Amino acid sequence: MSEPTHTSSVDRRNFLKTAGAGLTALGAAFGGNVPAWAAETAQLSEKGRFERIASCSYPIRILFKNRPGGRGGAAGGGQLSAVKQQYGEITMLDFPQFTKDTFPGVTKMDIYSALFGDVTDDSMFTRGFDPSTPSGKKWLDQLANKLVLTGTTVQHISNNAPVDLADPDPVKRKAGVEIAKKWLDGCKVLDPKSMRMNSPQALGPSIRPNAIPRAGDGYPRNLDIVPLLDAAIESYKEMADYGGKLGIRVTFENHWGLAADPMNIRIMLDAINHPYCEASPDFCNWEHEYMLFNGLKALAPYSHTNVHAKYWDRWGDKNDVQRSVRVMLAGGFKGTFALEYEAGPLNGVEGAKYLYKEVLAALTNPVPVD
């Protein structure tokens, strides 16, 4: 299989050469006026560039050991079995070392909640992994020890466990918040910087309500979305207060529902107005192509900890990973770019390696963006 378009192979040994002409070359590229973000990025050391990258367990889920019946990890099948035969089968306890072996220089990780737990021990699972059970807590301690042994850290947890965070029914909404609090409490031992709290079921229907003409004047209004926004704002305020006490930021990802529209994310974040609540945008989870870069521009000022540097073939050649990285940098983003290959001509492992090269290329050569 060939790699997606926009490939720019960056050999680790030649990074500083590629950065080459340094600020002099940047000055020419920017017409003599190098913005602060570009100058700062260009002067990153090699180590500094790797510190801006996080591995991501989501595209690697094809390698993870499954629970009986296919629950957790990825389902079986001939193609997946072949990939496991090629790269080996792992669990989350193996992922820290896998990160260091597969992405040289990278020590930060974005880990996916559906891959947590010992798949042979049902006592730590209810609807999914339950971090509040004794066995779940013991497993989290084991993972924390693996971090110490491998010199890796958890930058972000992509959490799919919370549900009903935007449900106007206060009972359902509070139950969703309680799930989130369990995860914040349990994962404190891993010391993540942030945790995504919007699964596809968390922020209302995946296809959110839209404005329709209303009786009276006939002008369009969207009365149906307001109760969902109100509930989500209340949920995130509560989670941010709770996460703040633990030093963990809670985040909105453009992960369907209310969050499919970057303006809704901005509205909610402005209303919440909390230092422990922010955006963690994904490069590709958009509803139409005009959002690919404009959505990132809208959310960059609200993003501080982690983003998903994604390739997804649903956007074809418009999916320019390097441009997306530079858009975030130009918007002031200082966090990590997690290597989330969604779908395309490569398997998840090779796709993540492709993204590793793309992100490094963008960090090495911070040229102007539009």
C-alpha cells in the first residue's frame, strides 16, 4: 500500500539540517516578519520536537488483546489476525514500551479508555472498564508502574465512558457526570494532563438539532439545541471543578453531537470559563470540508494540552496533516499532537508511523499558513 498524499519523509538524523537555514530562511518565507510562533517552533531542539508528539493507542487497537466476545479492543477477523501476527499482540500495559520502540524519541501518550483493563478479569468491567473497582485500581497501579519503568507519561486520556452529559433529564445527566468523576479519581495515579469527556453518546444526538422556521414570524430558530447546551455546560462546570482539584483538565473534542460544530464548543467553553476545561480538537471529525482548517483556527485559542493529528481518507487530498499542525501552532497551541490514524490505505501501525513523520516535518519547517 502506498502512503497518503502530502507525505514528507523526515529522517531523525537530518532534523536540524532540514530546519536548515533556521531563522534566516524563515525570514524569507515570511517576507521578513517572522511571527513568534514560527520562530519559537523553528528553535525547538530535537528533543523539544519529540516532546510535542504523543503516541495514540486508538489506531493501534487492532493489536490489543480482546475480551471474550470481542468486547474491548478491536474485533477479530482474518485481516486483524494478520496484523497481530506481523506486529504482535499487546495490552495497555505493553503500550508504553511499544511507544518507545515504534516512535523513537516519543515518551508521551494519548490512551483510549476502551482499551483499559485486564481482559481476562471480568471483575474490573461493568458496562466497560470501571476504575473504581478494587481490581481496576490495582490494574491502574500496574500501568502507573509501567510508566515509571519505561520513562513514559500519559498526556491525555481519550475517554468514551461518560454518557448523557447533555441530557436535559437531570438524573441521566448527573449519572454521566458521576462516571466521569470515577475516571478522574481512578486515573489520577497516571497523572494525565487532560481527559476527553465526550463520547459519541455524551453530547446529544450525533446529528444535532438544527434551526427550523417557527410559527409567528417564520424566521428560523433552534429551540431544541438550547436545553442540550445548557445541560452540557452544567456538566462540564461540575467536571472541571472536580478535575481541577486533581490537576486534570477536562476537554471537548469535536466528537459529534453538540461538539461537531466548533462554534458550539466555543460557546460552551466561554460559558464554562474554567481553567480546567478546554478543547482538544481532532483534525478530521468535521461535518464538511470547510471546517477542516477553519475549525482548527476557531478552536486553537481554546486548546492547550492535546490534539488528534489525524489522517482520515474520507477527506481525500484535502486532509493535509502538516498544514493542520501549522494552523494549530499559528493559533498558539503549545501542547502535543497525538498520532491518530483513523482510516486509509495503511494499517493502524503504519498509519501512525506516517503521522509521526508528518508532524515532525511540520514542527521542523514552520512555514506560513493560510
